[in-house]
Amino acid sequence: MATQVKPGDIKNYSVVPVDSNGNVATVDTRTPAIHTVSDPTLAEIVSTAPDGLSGQVRALASGVVQVQCPIDADRGDGVREIIGLGDLEILAPEAVTVRVDFSDPV
């Protein structure tokens, strides 16, 4: 289920690695994480924590976008990248007034 936001909203997010039993798992946070969004016209990453386990995303325009968060699951010197995905649904702004337009009869 997507988190719903409005254009201009900034949301904090957390990246929580879990093992096959659903328990919180330890990962290698030494590898710099570069979080991205699936459509940069809809949202942008504002910041990412140095350990890659949290960040902020700003909604720009209405639509649905995924926040993509890679982490290194290999706690040794190797790298085994796994990617967490989070969905944002950016809602169109609500009406705040009503305009009445006139035209000539046809």
C-alpha cells in the first residue's frame, strides 16, 4: 500500500533490513547508499543518512513513484546488494475555490 502525500510534502523514511524470518537484520552500512526515485519528475530524494538506513523524500507532482533503497547485505568485505522499495502516491491538490466561466451561445 502506497503512502499518500501532496505535492510539496517532505516525508522521512526508514530502511529496515529483515531476515527470512522477518526479524531485523544487520547489514554492512560502510558502503555508501544512493537512494533514488523511479520518476524524478514526481519526487526527489532530499537527503540520505550516512549509514543509508533513512532519508527524506519530497513530492513534486501528482502520480505514483517508488523510492529505491539499495543496501549491502554482505557484512564482510564483499558486496551483496539488496533493494528495498517504498511506494508514494502523490495526490493532486484539492480544490480551494470555484471559478465560473462564461461563454457566448453557440
